[in-house]
Amino acid sequence: MNPHPEDLVPNPRRQVLEQTLVEVKARVAIPEAALDPAHGQFTGRPVWVGPTARRFAEDLSARRVRLRQATRALVDALEDELRSIPPKVPPSAV
């Protein structure tokens, strides 16, 4: 038997995941921005030149991209999980 919408209650699992997502989004901003100052220096005006400097700058850029991809994947996984959880459930499911 399907419960009536008025018989449903907020899903506590979803509420916890929503809170977790908010916290993770705030925390991933820190590592996402961690390489920005160094990246800005190496991709802005020349501070170090030559082949070694170019390789370093390329490696720094690649690591910055991978770091952002990793943090984005974490947030995406939480958002995917959140979408799969119903916002309301019968009281017996709590």
C-alpha cells in the first residue's frame, strides 16, 4: 500500500546528506584554490624561465586541473547520491 503524501515525513538520511554536501562544498574550496597563487605566478608574468621552468609550470597546471577534477568528482558523487534519495518517506522507514 502506498502512503498518502500527507503521511510522509522528511527523510533523515537525505537531510544528513544535504548537510554533508554543504560542508564538503565549503571544504573543497580550500584545496581547489590551494595552487591558484603559484599557478597565477607561473602563468602570469615570467618569474622563472627556461625549459625546466616551462615543465614545472605545465606540471603545476596539470596538478591543479587534477585536484579540481578530484574535488568535483567528490561533490558530484554526493549530489548523485542525494538525487537518488527520496525527500520524504513513510514514518516506518525512519
